[in-house]
Amino acid sequence: MDIGVISVRYARALLKSATDAKIEDAVYAEMQQLAKSYADVPQLRLTIDNPMLSKNDKEKLLLTAVGKEPSSLTKAFVELVLKEGRESVMQFIAHSYVTLYRQQKNVIRGCLITAAAVSPATEQKMRQLVESKTNGTVEFETEVNPDIIGGFILEYDTYRMDASVKTKLNSILTQLKK
């Protein structure tokens, strides 16, 4: 079977169980942390895939990667995944859960890139702007990139608004070269 199909099936079942138990938000945070752990520690995947490591050790490792005290549903889910021998797709399951949760709750990721740090009030205004345009909740990140010189770049969903000084200067330079 295809890894994508397997991971989506498991993630969908986890989301349904979490929604029924009304703990989908907590499981969402746990799956985000697990996905982040896989990204931050590439050796985690190699260790989980190691057939020499016992199921108990893999369970402890995965639950530690989830962070703090995982919910009982997450513990049971990790046990199920290990019992079925699907631990090699756990990273994909975590990502699939995050994606399915965002679709279900209409959560959009947004990013504001500026040349200097912005105030919390400015960040909140940009978040409200995106939320009004998308009719959803926005998970917002801010990033400082001095290379853009000034202005900002706002990205969300498939939309990108580039109001940076660097882009405007490059545009002028292109016009002058013609």
C-alpha cells in the first residue's frame, strides 16, 4: 500500500476519535509536536525504523517526542500503530493529522516577513486582515529578514503580497535595463 494512503487513513481515524472525545485540539498540538520532533531530530526516524529496537522502547521514544504528558488517546494510538507495525509511517501520520485538522477547523497558515521586528499590535492587525479575507482562523508566524530592506511580505494559503523595498528596487532596475 501507498504510504500516503496509509497515513491519511490512520490520521483520519485518529481525528474522528479525538473529535468524538472532544480532545482534537490537544491531539493537534501533540501531532504538531511529533512532526516537529521528526523535523528537528532526523535520527528519530532512523531509530524508530530500526528493527532491533523493541516495541516498548519505540513507544517510549514516540511518546517522549510528543512532548509533556500525552493524552490517553495518543498513547493508545501509538500502541495501535506499533502493534500493526506501521511505526515507519508515524511521521506521515502526524503530518496528515495536522493537515486534516486544519481542513476541518478552517485553519490557515500565514507568515509576515518584515525587515525589522513588528509590534504585537501590528501583528494582530495583519492576522485580523487575513482572517477577514479567509473567514478562518490563522496560525500566524512573523519572520525578520533584513534583506528585504523595508516594507513587508505577507503570505497565506496560496496568496503572496510582496510590498518589500527590495522587490520595488528590483522592479525599477528591470525597467531601467529595458
